[in-house]
Amino acid sequence: MIETQRLYLRKYEITDVEVLYELCKDPEVGPDCGWMQHKDMDESKYVLENILINDSTWAIVEKDTNRLVGNISLMRQHDSHLVIDDTSAEIGFWLGKPYWGKGYMPEACLALMQYAFEDMGLKTLWIQHHEHNQKSARVQAKCGFVYHHKEENKYYPLLDVYRNNVVNYMTKEMWERCK
């Protein structure tokens, strides 16, 4: 578990399914991240059991309420959406709409960055966002990520759309200068 001032980053549990569904059925959450809103509890259970319960994904939980508010992942080589080496990882995240604007995602992201650089010994972290997703762009900027390149017309099969992505990065040296 990773702890911040207001949050816990912990592994998912099967008991998270109801809250996961409540957050993921919102049409404003998933599509900005590349996936469709969840249609029912069975879909959320499938996603939980087959995608989210793993060693590289954390549930973001409010300390005060012990309530699931979002998700953050640290994807290594074969799990990443980018071509990266074994000294790198890609961060991915989403946050339930009721929790937008509270500063939770930068708080969670900064904690995961510290874990990646200090505990895992990674040298580079990558992160990306759809060009139109300014909420994600702001989080990435607040965390100190800088522009690397743009991917044009990347296909997202779950949405059956093509989107432009902005790819940002941070090295351990950059992070050490910022902290």
C-alpha cells in the first residue's frame, strides 16, 4: 500500500465491484481514457477480475471515507501502450467524476512516481493523454511531466475511434530536481 496525505493506493479487492460500477458507468469517465462506460455490474466484475486485480494497478481510496475514487497503474513493457524498455514504465489513471477537481490525481500520481523511482529503481516514466483531454493534461503538467511527442490517429478498438495522443515523460534526474 502507498499512503499520501488524503489517500491510500491499495490493491483492488472483489468487494470493490459495486463502487467500481458506480464510477465507471458515467459516460464522461471511460471514453476520455480509451474505454466505454460500463453497462452493468457484470461488466465491472469482469474488468475487476481480469484487468484491475494485478501487481501493477492500485485502487485510489479516500482515507476519510475508505471509498474507492479512482485507479492508477504502473505499466511495464508488455502492458504499456508505448514501446518502452525495462528501466521504464507508463502511468495510466482515471478518476470518478464526483472526485474531479479535488487534487486527488496529482497527489496519487506523485506518490506513484516516488514509488517507481525510489523503490523500483526505474529511470523513466511515461504518460499520455488524448489531445482533447485537458483534465489529464493538467494533472501531468502539475506532476512535472514534459512533452516528448505526439501520436497521430491512434486506433482505440474499444471505442472504434482514432485519436491523437500527447506523450509526456519524466526521468529520475528530472524528478530529483523537482522534488
